[in-house]
Amino acid sequence: MTGKLIAENRRARFDYFLEQTFEAGIALTGSEVKSLRNGRANIAESYAAVEGDEIVLVNADIPPYAQAGPHFNHEPRRHRKLLMKRREIDRLIGAVQREGRTIIPTRLYWNDKGLAKLEIALAKGKQNHDKRQATAERDWQRDKARLMRDKG
């Protein structure tokens, strides 16, 4: 990722084991693009789902563009089609259907050409004991860094 970050799903790494990442375009309307240009979006509780032979972004919140007025605006939480190569789509659909994986959006950003891109990850859900272990590891790394800084 080299572009300007719009939104990030920071909770994804805590709730899921992220296995493989993909870059996808998003089919957006004009008012959605203008709202994203203002830096307003939320992908924290969103996910990608399979609909037929397509993958769509579900529950991503792009608020209405204030200057557009009520008639030319978009639905904030509508399903948005993800634009990817057919081979990648088939790989993701197979992983979701056969292996029970989940497709999680990790970050939304502008690429070098000024296009909105979504980084999605093929993920496996963590159990509660995995989350506790990750928290303990993170705390130990923080304490170790503090000890090294103070003593050494």
C-alpha cells in the first residue's frame, strides 16, 4: 500500500488470523467518492460476502455527502461490488465455501492513480484463548521493551 489511508480495520488482527491479502477496487457512486475524499468512512464492522459469482462489501459505512442534498445521495451501508480478477474471485469463493474462511476488509485507501482501493484478507476466526494469548504476548513485548530501555 502506497497511497493515502482513508479507513483502517484495526480490530481485524485481534479477531482473526489473517492468512492472505488481496487488493480490490470498489464500485462506487459519485457522492460516495466525494464523501471518501473528505476522509469519512468506517470499515470496522464490515465484511465481504459471496453473492452469486461476485464478492460484495457488506456493512461498510460511507456517510452521505453533505453538499449533494437528499435526492442525489447514496445509501450509507449499501452492498458495494468488489472489482477483482476472476481467478482471485474464484480462489476467495472456494476458500469461503470449502474451508469456512471469512473475507475481512483491513484498510481502505487511495492508490497512486487516485482510485479507491480496498485491501481484503482471507481470515480464520480466533477463539477466546487465542485472543488472550495474543494480548499476553503484546503485553510481554511492551514490558520487555520498557525494561530494555530503562536498564540498558
